[in-house]
Amino acid sequence: MKLKISLIAVFALSYSLSSAQQVNVSKSFAAAAKQTDVLIKNVDSARVIKPTFVSPRTVENGQFKMVISRDWTSGFFPAELWYFYEYTKDKKWLNLAKKYTEDIKKEQFNRGTHDLGFMIYCPFGNGYKLTKDTAYRSVIVQAAKSLSTRFNAKAGVIKSWDHNGDKWKYPVIIDNMMNLELLFEATKFTKDSSFYKIAVKHANTTIKNHFRPDFSSWHVIDYDTLTGNVRQKLTAQGYSNESAWARGQAWGLYGYTLCYRYTKNAAYLAQADGIANFILSSKITPADGIPYWDYNDPQIPNVSRDASAAAITASALYELAKYSKEGKKYKAAADKILASLSTKYTSKLGANYGFILEHSTGHRPAKSEIDVPINYADYYYLEALLRYKNFGK
């Protein structure tokens, strides 16, 4: 009798745990679509006042904030619209995605930023995947050419920023790993191996210099382009030089997972595994899986969370789960994060000018975008929902 009761209890506990991690994709997408309808109205109103605005970025101090096309976040909004089209197959979203993607097109020639993967590949890559429009493919290839001009062979990395020359000489941020997808795709389109070689060299150099023994990463590595040596290891958006900035860890996880997808290099899979285990082994992250903005802020728990870091992490874990021996663990962790985001971190209908998620942190040291909705949180949230839906297919 005792054994029977124990088995029933175990089953009930298992059922409770598994059911708690279920994500209602249909309900989540429907709510997100209603919010985005609100967002589009606010976008169009803002563009009447200032036509150079192309994308909504955040809400800060109660104010709706738009950006011009050269802002690093400009591509996320049109890319979200492509995800709505992918999910619904509704031509309403197709037409909107085409309209707002076009506004970012000129950035394919922008050589002054490393963020072309975010700006160009997110909207144009998704657009090409869903339409096979060769014009989108051409934009991606040109953007890859522009990004490649920022590669320094001696240092073996793509330069991130051209500003603040008094702080660093050749800064490379962990975020830069996300832009390698643009180069890998350009290789597929053109058969030009130079893009592939740059991406691989950057990934290898970043493994060598950006990570600590526990697989946490510095935010900024400053290089000497004459010798290729590291000049200094810093942060710009984290709590301190030695801290683990939450979104930076998520960028690294996602970046090495996509590198493994394109190369099947076991070193990249091992790196992604290491980063994933650093993130998931944190004793500081609350039970809902949404991290504080930096793992080492001494003011925890009285600091802001970062839903954007959580969304990026969840999306990356769904892909990594398909490659890694620890796939079940990663899938379960991603489910927990996504369940939390979809139930506890979404805006009320009509609130936050139409942004989907709340409680992200952009740049806390600069007192900018703290505990607010942010467009890239919404983008990776929708991507994670799609990956959850399609997992195993």
C-alpha cells in the first residue's frame, strides 16, 4: 500500500512538473499579435511626425521611443513581423513585414557597424526563408561584404565599435558572435569561402580570449592590431569588468550554437555546452529562470531582471538541445523560461505602447532602459515560441 501511494505521489509530482512547463503557443501568439497591432499604430503615428524613424525600440520614462535605420536594433521589429507571418500564414503580416523590412535595406552598405547581422539578417534572412525573394538574398550578401571590411587578420576578429577611442583601440564585444550567421549564410549563397573563414576565425579567437575557466565571458576585449595581442578585458554594459553580464552570456550561448549548426565543429558545441551549464547552474537566478541583469551585481535581489537575456537563452537552448547530449536538460530549462515569459512577463493588452514583454534591462550602468520593454526581447521571445512549437520536427 505504501509503495502504491508513493508511486501515485511520484506520478502526480512528475505530472505537475511537466504540466507546469507547458507553453500555450496559440494563446501566446494571439496575445502577441494583438499587442503588435497596437504597436504598429504607434509606429505609424510616430513616423508621421518624424519620417526617418523606422522601428520601435523601447518605452522609457513612459515615452515611446523609435529609432532610425542605422540603430543596431532597427531590424528586430520587421523581423518580428516575419515571425507572425511564419506562424499564421496570414498575408496581412506578409505585407507588413515587407513594408518595414524595406526601410532597413540601405544599411546593407553600412561599414560603420558590426551589427549588420541584427540589422540585416534578422529581417532579410527571415524574409528570404519565407519568400525565396532573391532581392533579399542580394541584400544579405552585400551586408556580409560590408561586415567583412571590419575584420582585422592580425587580431583575427571583427571590430565592434568605432567610438570611445580614449577607452580602447580595437574593441570586440561578445555580442559580435551573433553577426556571424550573416557571414555563414552569405557563404551558402555565393560559395565564397572568405565569409566562412572570417566567421570561423572570429569564433576561434573569441573562444581563446573572451571566456573565463567557468565559461562566463567578458563583455569587451580590446586588441592590439599590430601584434594581435589582447590589450585589456573590460565591460561596457555589465556591473564590472570581471562580472558576468546576463545578456552577454546569452549572446555567447546563441552564437556558438549557431556556429556549430554551420560548421559541425565539436569545439563550438563544447563551448555552447559550457556556457549553457554556466547559465543553468547559477544559484542566483530566481526559480522562474529569468536572470538578473548581471550575475554578479552585489545588490541582488534588489536589481532589475533581464527578460531579453532570458528570451535569447531560451531560443538558443531549443536549438542546442537538438545537438547536445544534455538535450533533455536544455529543453526542460528552455520550457521553464518560456513558460515564465509567456505568463508572467507579458504586457497587458494595450499597455507599453504594444511591446510584448516587460522587464528587460538595456544598459544599466548608463541608467538607460532599465526594467522596460525592448524590441529584441520580443523578437527572441517569438523565435523561442516557434522553436518550442517545431521542436522535434
